Amino acid sequence: MKDGLRFVDSDMHVMEPPDLFERYLDPKFKHRVTVQVGSDGRPKRGPSGLTLIDGLPTSDMDLQQYRKRVRRGDTQSTQLLSGSRIFDTGRLDFAVARDYDPEAQVMGMAMEGIDIAVLYPTAGLALIARDNLDPPLSLALCQAHNNWIHEFCSYSPDRLKFVAMLPVHDVHLACRELVRCVQELGAVGSFIRPNLVNDRYWHSNYWDPLYTVHEELGVTWGFHEGVSALYSRMIPLFGENRFYRHVASHWIEMQQALIAMIIGGVFEFHPKLRVGFLEAQNSWVPGLLTRIEWDYPQYRDSHAPYLTLTPKEYFRRNCWAAVEGSEPEIEATAGLIGADRMCVSTDYPHFDSNFPHVSENLLKNVPREIAAQILAGVRTSTASPRRTSRRRMPPRPSSRRERPARRLTARNFRQGVRWPNGNRRESRPTSSHRRRWPTPWRRRQDYASRPCPSPRRRSRWAWWMPERVGPEFP
């Protein structure tokens, strides 16, 4: 509890042991994975990118020409950046002394006031983050990690929960591993990066089996970005500079995933799917939802006619987005998307975490009632909001004067617009007519529904009113 409030950390990290693959990886794949070793020949804890798969690095470590090296201080730390929030503060000394074991994890939870923590990987964030990875090897790596973290959580199973790492290079293998982890190991969701895998979009039908299994199992799909992915689109954009990529990747990759899931109909066809957008803050969410809704009138009927809810309704039904406690815009964002659709990422024990002051910062930033909803984390309710008729989005103008002009176009001709002389391609009336081309152009039924003050006045307008033909316009 934090000041009497229930606190569920939706994104707390573990530090995997250096000998994880030696102990848990299927023996027939061990020759394909190598790790750093010390002078005793045993695996040694070091940068996760130095884990090699088929001789290739598993992160962007070799790209970082200007990345700072560790500057040893009075206290010990395993953080990679000397300018990090945690380095040389002594906040992680207790965890370093215990080599980040389960006891240290629970101690960190107590320092932050966390009741339940959902655990995500650290080295595993980029472990399989590459295109064209051999699917059986991808599965073996995921199984090794999932078996280890299950054992890790058994230290305090009521408080330590984990998400399954899935071999996304084969959707059917991913489904099988999710079922195994949930039913046999007790996983509460999945960890998936928002980057495209083998250039497959998140709205592709390829992922439908995995979406369906998440729905049937009632577990959360957790999008978690990490700057070090080799298949990240940020590397071609920004090159080796990690500062650029760290700023851009956490927001942009998440935005692209949310756009695909809303416009691509993932939430429409999988209404019980729950998706969390973690460690990317969330002030970008309201603006992105507004942008999608802005384009609804132009594109929905032609490109996404299956959508029946507004973007905000889809988000409030299916999504949560995390904050990290100290963002100044938390209260404003809660007013736009709802505090009940927000959760907390402490990001312990990473270099950009504010541990152990995340919950304290949140309580300082927002009113207590808002903080209570955010700290409570992802709920399990999947009740659908009131469905909105497509005709009400966007709402039709209430009066004739407000209605937009209807232009004469080729599409109108295809719908059956005819002129009194029967010519479908009649040009604009000439000056010899009683009245010029009327502006604005409106539907006939708009005028037909209005009472005419006299037959004479009606006859003056009748010459330009088109006759609708076809069954839809009797």
C-alpha cells in the first residue's frame, strides 16, 4: 500500500542472471547462444547486447559511438549510463548486493509501496528483437526466459506476477507458448514489442489467432518498447545516436501500434482484447485519438466501414496507457481519457526510473482520487461502452442552414442523379435559364420535407431539383 492506496505496478523489471541460458535453454540450441564470461570462465553480468545469437549481437550496443561509459562512484550500480537518474545514488545497493534476486525484488516493492508487481524482462527486451529469426530458436529462447521467471515469481506468488515472452516470429508457436505460460505457469499477460516483426502490420490477419487466444484466456497484451531493438525503424531514421532514438522510439512505435489497432479494426473484431501501452508515458494518447477522429469523416466510409465506435470509445474499452509518476500533464490527460484507463510503470531498476519515488511523485502531481485510480492499474472488466450508430459519427447538422453543400460529382451520377430532361451528363445551365446554378447544392429530400409557401414558388425551384432513380431513391 502507498498512503493507504492499493498500488499495482504494471511494469516492473527483473535483471536476468548471466547463466540463464546455461541453466534453462534447450541443450540443442545452446551452441547458438554465447554470453560474456569472467576470468573464471563462468557467465558474467554485463550489457545485455553482448549476448550473441548465431554470432550476432542482440541489441544496438555496437552502434553507440557516443554512449557514456560507467563512471565508478562511491556506491555500486549496474546501470550503464553514468548520467542516469539512479547511478551513484545508492538506491540500488540492496539489489546489487543480492544480485537482483527475488528477495531484492520484494524489498524494492516495499520501498516503493507496491502491493503487486507485473514483471517484464531487461535483457529479454531485445533478445529476439530482430527480423527473420529462426522460429524454433525464438521459441526456445522464450521458453527459457519464461521458465526462469516463473521460478523467480514462486518466491512470492501472490505479489510477483509475470508476462510471457512470446516467439512472435511464428504466430502459432506464440499462441502455444501463451497458452502454456498462462495455464501451467500462471502468466497474467504477454510482453510484445510494438515494432513490426518481419514487416507484418499489427492490423494484419496474420495476428488474428494470437488476438483471439488473448481474448479467450482473458489476459493482457502488453506493448513495451525498448530503444535497443535491431529491427526498430528508429535506427534508419536517427542512426547511432541513442539520445535521438530513445526520445523517439518509445512514443512513435507505440503510436503506430495504436493507430493500426484502431483503424485496422483489431478492437472492432476483438472487443474483449485488452492492450497496455507501457513505459511510453501517455500524454500523446488524447492528441492521437483526436487526430484519428478528425479523419473519420473523410476516410471511414471508404477505408474502414467496419468501425462502429469512435477512437476514444475503442481506447476506453480496450486500452490502458502507463505513466511514470512525475509527468506534469498527468492530471490533464486523466481528464481526457479517464484515470481508470491509466496505470503506472515504475521501470525499476532501469537507469531512467525515479525509483523509489514514483508513487510519491504521482501523489504530489494529482489529486488523491485520481491517483487512486491510476495506482490501481489495469482492471479486468471488458464491458463494452454504449455502441454508437455510424450515422451519429460525426453528428449530422441539426438544421438546413448548417448542412454542408453537396457538390455535383461523378459519384452522384453513379448514384442515380438525373435531370428533368433525362440527360445524365448535362452541362451547367446557361444564362438563358430562369435562375443560374443554385448554390449550395442540396438533396432533394431536404427541400421536399420543407413546406412550400405556394405552388408558384415551388414551381420556380422545381427545374433544378434532380430526380432520384433506383430502388434506394423511390
